[in-house]
Amino acid sequence: MHSGYQASVLFTANYNAKAHMVINQGGTSSGKTYAIIQVLFAMACENAGLVITVVGQDIPNLKAGALRDALKIYNDSTQVSACVKSYNKSERVFEFHNGTAIEFKSYDDAQDAKSGKRDYLFINEANGIGWQVYSELALRTRIRIYIDYNPNVAFWVHDNLLGRDDVQLIISDHRHNPFLDDAMRSKIESLKLVDEEQWKVYARGLTGKISGLVLTNWLLCDAIPPGARLLALGLDFGFTNDETGCIEVYRCNGELWINELIYETGLTNVDISDRLTGIGISKYTQIIADSAEPKSIEELRRLGWYITGVKKGADSIKNSIDILKRYKLNITRNSINLREELSRYKWRTDRSGRTINEPVDRFNHLIDPLRYIALNKLKISKLVMPKSKLPYRDNNWHAPLSNLISI
């Protein structure tokens, strides 16, 4: 039945894999997660009585990634939907007419992972899951294990799995995803100008040595605590290729508590207004926005929002980062995109690899709004920083699909 899919070469490579463990190391937007979910649906439709478990580091991450892909495949494919008996939204389980089930789960610790057995296991974004949890799940998997991740740095997959006889490694990047538009390809390739190491990881799927993260003083929290005081909303405008990002920032007990509200491309100012209204934000709530967009600020003001532009200076980026480093940053688990940005936001390096006191201008559509609030609400004395921004355009990324590496 799998021939009915619109599928990439990654689907074929994973579907035809023979090894017990199939490891997908890939750059951003390579389509590896989507392809593996397609494979699991194919296996479920073709084989009766299977238990298939998809594991993420937590439920919000699953909902924003693997489960979202699964629901799209289920809704878009008449062949898959005909095989599915029901989908239990609260339990995140697809039940098939032939008795097979696909479940989406996360595990708190190794003890929790000892519950249940399965035929197929998919560890999604494996570098967010501990070795002990993986080991317990792997011991209880009968037929095959799929693993995927972005190779920011080496971790337990590299240390404990790669090189074994029962392991197949598939390395992919955005060039292996035929459904990606050229604007996104160019955006990924443009990393080469500002950071060679990140380009290797996210544009070529090669194991990197990403270090020098700008903000490391953050951890996850379940919710904003009672009694926390709202400082403001931060808003960064985007449209076609860049996301519009909006967060809310609270202060409590000398710490900052941050929750992601909007992260989406293609939003007009009316759309932004509707999104904020739809999630229950009062028009009396202060919004601090990118002052480089005065027209957008004025349009939102005329729609009734209490919005002001951030007060920038020549050294505002470094100054705002210095402010944020003075606080413990608590990021809600639902802030998936902010968590991803914080894991990628790093200092620039020069040709010799020496760190420059300036962050890479990428992965910051939610971090920039956080900086805006720091500048307007949490001021300290200013520091001087150099500025540099160069255009980049390189069309030499149309590699043939035969460049897919499978070991």
C-alpha cells in the first residue's frame, strides 16, 4: 500500500532497511521524521496485531513534531485513513482494523520505560532522550528500532550504537526532501556565511561540535507560577520566510518565566491581532515590538493594542543579552520553538574559529522579543559591541538524491 504515498527517497531507504536499528542522522528539513512516520503507517496497514511506539522527550515536543506529522499523513492519505479504525486523541493512539496500534508516548525515567513491549520503536529527536530510557525501551522491542536526530554534537548514539553490525546509518539533509521550497533551502544554506559548524549540522547533516551558546541559564517548567507578575508581551514581525514570534514574560521571586504564544509565517497585522485575541490576551496588555517596523506597530495600535517599539541602541543586542544572563530563565514545556531557538542561538566565530562578541543572526524570532522586554523592562548600563551583517546567496545546493548516504 505504501506506493500510494507522496514519498521521498528517505521513505524508501527506511522502508527497505533490514537492520534491527535504523539510525537517521539528518539536517534540518530533511524530512526524516515525516518519512519514518510514513513507514510506520505502512507497516501498520500491512501487518496485523503490531504494537508500534513513537517516543519523544515530552508530550509538547511530540505534538509539535512527530504526532503532527502523523495526523497530517492520516488526514491526507485515503489509504491510511481506510486502515485506521479510530484515533484516541487523549491517549494519542491510532487503532487499526487489523488490530495494530501506533502509540505516541514519553517516559519520565528508565523505570517508567520498563512498562510495555512493542514490535517497532521510533525514538524521535533522540538527543533529547537519555541513554537509560532508550536502553529499557530497546530491550522490549522485537522487530526494529528507528532513531532520528539533528547531529548538533555527538551523544549516546555515536558512543554506543554506530559501528555495530545490527545498525544501519542513513545521513540526509534538505536536498533529499523534494517537497521543500527554494526559499527555505536558501535560508538553510545561508548558514554557511555566518557559521560553518552550524551549516555542517543543519545543511549537511554532519555531526557537529556546536558550542558557544549565548544563553545557557534556562530550564523547563510546567507552567507560570501563581502570583507571577506579567512584565509584557514581546513581538517580532515576520512574514514569508521568517516567523512572527510572540512571547509573554513574567517575573517571580527574582526569576523570569517565559511562555511562547505565536510562532508562524505568513501573518498580517490583522492576523496577529486575531491570534492574540483568540488566545485571550487583553488589549490593555503592553506589547513591546521590533521598532524597525513602525508601520506594523501603528497598524496594531489602530486595532486597539497597547504596543510600543523597543528602545534600541548601537549596543542593544549585547546589552540585552547581558541583562538576560542575570536571571534564571524558566521556559514552559509548551514553548517548543523557543526551546529549539535557545538550543541553537550561539556566538559568531571568525575564520580562525575564535568567538566574536556577537550572536549569529539566526534562530531568534522568539529570542529577539525576549531581548526587547529585557531592554525596556530590565535595564542595566550599556556595553559596546561590533556590528556585522552580510548578504548571502548560493544556489549550489541542488544535489541529486543519489547523494543520500546509507551505511
